Amino acid sequence: MNPYGYPTKELKEKEMPNRVVVGTQWGDEGKGKIVDILTEEADIVARFSGGANAGHTVVIDDQTFILHLIPTGILHPDKICVIGNGVVVDLEHLFYELDELRKRNITFQDRLLVSQSAHLVMPYHKVIERLEEEARGRNKIAPTGKGIGPAYRDKIARCGIRVIDIFNQNLFKQRVEWNLKTQNDFLKKLSRKELISLKKESLDVSKFRRRIKPFVSDTGLFLNEATKEGKNILFEGAQGALLDIDFGTYPFCTSSNTTVGAVCTGLGVPPTCIDEVIGVTKAYTTRVGNGPLLTEQQNEVGRLLQKGGNEFGATTGRPRRCGWLDLVILRYSFRINGITKIALTKLDVLDLFDKIKVCVGYKYKNKLMTEFTPDLSILENCKPVYEELPGWQKETHGITDFKDLPDKAKKYLDYITEKLEIPIFLISTGSKRDQIIFL
Ligand code: GDP
Ligand code: IMO
Ligand code: MG
């Protein structure tokens, strides 16, 4: 152990790894399912970024759960779940989600911790987001409508309200009033009556004070103490690398860091406590909302992917745009995240195709680009360069043993591993818990 209780390299080699699970594309890769499976081997599941914009689906027998703000680990009755300081918390939504879980006999007493330093998503954030989006005209970002952007904006502008601030009635009231006054520019479309009602609704958030109290904690300290006791943590990422505020397709991205660095800043743990970074990668590409998606197929292929993969947003129900796998963005996202293992999902959705294309580069002004660029004016004028592989046209849905996969499906997996130079350790062949192949 080092003086702060984090294990040294030698000690770590003997223990269960602390794993990070991140999305490597534009979100909705199937992180929920993978986190659910890996939770078996963890003591604690911790969310480090995003908020209720996430929608993580877990299918257990005939029951479907979609977790938004609460870590997916909550579905395992003996695991502790942490909502870290990097998450933006909508208290109304949190209690709604907890009530829904309670109705389905999922208990969470004494095993959910919410960081005292996490920022709150306030009712005015959602209204501001809507008005701002309306004003964007043709340049709409199409956010999830959960107030995420304005909440992170206030955090950075140092006028946000943290969970802990709800217990200081004066400070809470002052901040609400200040924010409504200074953000008037966004709110000027509202009538006086609507403004009064928004102010009341925002001040009313303090009513959750008593209910939230038992969950509030110094989660950074808790994780440190747990590590000292030899407990193992699974870090649950939200969104995907291309939605990262720094590395994504800015401004068509979310407002937080979704990549591995956010584990440390969003939970208060050092990088040395991360042992493995698992990149959840869909066997093709999807995105919800606006922004570049170079391999998008606005044709029969896209329709088949959408139908076969049931590609509708888990949070908003919007149809997801679909296209072929893009190795340019994957190599970029693997580099930023330091991915050590791939969890490949939705292989079964490709069962139908006689040919499968994979994008290996972009053509820009007759030159081949193999690195991602954040310059959208270039991206918009790039054309994907594809390699074509034969489809297997046999059912892989539900297969649990690697040797039962068709040879051509194995070839597709080999091809991906070779191109990305990272091993696949898990293949998902359906939405259910047991529809999985461990390699
Ligand atoms: P997340 O946000 O990354 O957790 O992903 P979502 O839950 O938003 O979307 C993934 C969707 O694909 C969900 O409906 C899952 O139930 C489903 N899913 C996950 N893995 C597989 C798979 O291997 N095959 C199929 N057909 N569906 C899957
Ligand atoms: P999970 O964790 C897919 C997208 C939105 C929008 C953009 C900005 O389920 O993978 P925001 O509300 O964050 O300001 O929206 O980001 N987006 C997601 N897309 N999966 C998600 O989360 C997403 N969270 C945000 O559609 O384009
Ligand atoms: Mg999702």
C-alpha cells in the first residue's frame, strides 16, 4: 500500500482488477448490459459523469430495466453504488427512478451514496436548454432535454448549486435568485407568470433535503477507505468517446468528459487505482441527435440495422441513426481511453447482411485520412473509405460458445481485433444477461 491506502503494483496483480467501462462510439453501445455482467465481480459500482441523459438497459429474464442516473449495479442486491461528484443530479428524477425501482422490488437502502459535491440539475436548466435549443435555428444540437448542458455550464461558471448546498437554505435561495436574474437572456421568452412559477419550482427543490440526506456522502473518501479494505470498484461510464466535451464531435456532443480521465475527476480517485479500461463497442455505429456520422446509411442498410438492433434512444425514444463500423473513430477513442479490452456488442444484428462494410479511413480532397479530426468543416467533406467483408447470414443471436459462431463471423471479429490491435474479451449476442460469449 502507498501512504494513502492505494495498492502498489505488486499488490494489485494479486487482486480483482478495478475496471472502467466506457462507450467508444456515440453512446448506446450496450454499456448497461456489460456493466451488469461485470458487476458480479465488483463490490462497488460508481458513475463518474453525465446525468439522466444516459439510458442504460439491462434485460433480466422477461424484465427490462433502464437506468438513467443510478448506477446499473443497483440491480445486484449486495453491491454498493456511488453517484460521484462528476455527475449532475436531478433530484426530482433521482427519486422518481428510485421509486420505480422500489415498485419492482429493488431495494437500495444503505447501498446508494451520492456525492455531496455533485452539482444539481435545476428546473431552470431544463427550461433554459429548451429555449436555447429553439433559438439555435438550423444548428440544433438535439440534446436529451435533461438540462445537462446548462447544469455543467453553471458548474464551470461557478454559480452552480451542489448537493451539499441544499442544506444551507440562505445560500440555496441566493443562488437560485442570482441564476434566474443573470440568466434572464435565456429566459426572456417566458411570460412573467411563467417566470414566477419557474422560480417557485426551483426554490421547491429544497424540499428534497430530508429525503436526500441519508444518501449524501464524501464519496471520494468512501472509495478510498473501501480500496484500503481491499474492495473492488467498477467504474460505469456514460455516453461515448465521440460525445466527450473535449474529444467529441464538438459542439455536437454532451457537456462532460465521457472518457477515462473523468473517472479521477468525477470521483476523486487517483489514476493508479485503474487496472483495466473496457471499451464497449457496437458491431456497427449509431448516434442519436445531430452531428457528423460519416458511415451513416440512409438507405435499406440503415433501416435494417435500426430495425434489427431496435435502435431507439433509451432516454428519449428517438430513432438512432445507423451506419457501418468506423475504425477511424474507434482507433481515436481507444487511444484516448487507453482501452485494454473490447466488449463487442450486438454482433447478432449483422446476421442478415450478405456483405458487411467497415470504414478504414476517410477521403478528403483526394487524400486518405486515417486520423480523426475535430474540424467539422473537414469531417463534413470527408467520404468514408470501406473494406468489405462477407456476411455470415446465419443466426448468432443468443450464442454463448465461441466455437458455435459461423466462420465468417469469427473472421469479422479477427478483422476488428487485428485492426484495433486490442483483444476482444467478450461478445454480446443478444440483449439478455446470458446471451454472451466470454473469450
Ligand atoms: P448503453 O447506453 O450503452 O447502456 O446502451 P443502451 O441500453 O442505450 O442501448 C443498447 C440496446 O441494445 C439496449 O436495448 C440493449 O438491451 C440492447 N443490447 C445490448 N447488447 C445487445 C446485443 O448483443 N444484441 C442485441 N440485439 N441487443 C443488445
Ligand atoms: P448513454 O449513456 C446516446 C447525446 C444526445 C445529444 C447530445 C447532447 O445511454 O450511452 P445532452 O442531453 O447530453 O446535452 O445531449 O448527446 N447523448 C447521448 N446519445 N447515448 C447517451 O448516453 C447520450 N447522452 C447524450 O442525443 O445528441
Ligand atoms: Mg443508452
